Amino acid sequence: MSWFWTRFLLSNNNPQSEKMLALPGSGSTASRNDHAHPRISSTTAHVLGANNEATVVFTREFDGIPGTDFMWQELADNPPIIFKVKSWTINGSGKYTGCVVKAYRSQPIPQNLVSLLLGGVFNIFAGSAVGVNFTAIALQQSTTP
């Protein structure tokens, strides 16, 4: 194929984002070898601070609330941790740029019913997770096709 045809069959448009359903395509141009698809996710590493909280800053902006997941890395046989988004960070354009995460560590229930009753209200998720390393994953939610 000559330079002339190659030049006019390559696209200068930005690549499309991920779609919910696969499509075979019908365009008459091809992407260039150095093209890059838009990022749909954010993955960042953090450490839980005081009050079992951390501020997460995404590596991209999201138009709506992203789907989030949090995984902790701990080399100890400690009780599990549950993560919840406490609040969202939204910029002046209405884009989601991060969140504040709160972690709740479970703790064993007292073996003795008497100590449980005398101890007052027992919160099973009152254990400390301060200093635990975790990964925050945020994904752009799929749109309907």
C-alpha cells in the first residue's frame, strides 16, 4: 500500500472508551500504533491514619460516583477490616476526584456472657486498624448500551 493511502486511512481521533457491549465497528480508518485508550480506573496505595481513616485522591476524575473497592495488606493474623466511603471529594466541575475512607476492624466477642453484660454496649467493629496499608480501586461505572 502506498504512503498516500496509509496516510489517509489512519485516524487522528481519540480512541473510544470501553463499551458495555462489544461491537465489531464499521469505521474506515485505523488507530495509530501509539494511540492510548482513556483510563477508566484509578488504583492508589494508602495507609490508615488516626480514627482508622484515610483521604484517597483518584488518579483520574469521574463524572458520577465511581464503583470502589478497598483491599488491605497486613502480614498479621488480625481480625478482618471493612471499608466504607465516609464522604466524596468533588471539584468545581462536579467531577468526583477522591473520597475519605473509614475502616472498621472487627474484634472478638467476649467469651464470658457476664463480662459482656457488665461491660455495657459492645461494638464488634471497634478494633483499631491504624497504620494498615491498603489499596483503593475506583472504576468508572458502565453506562447502558
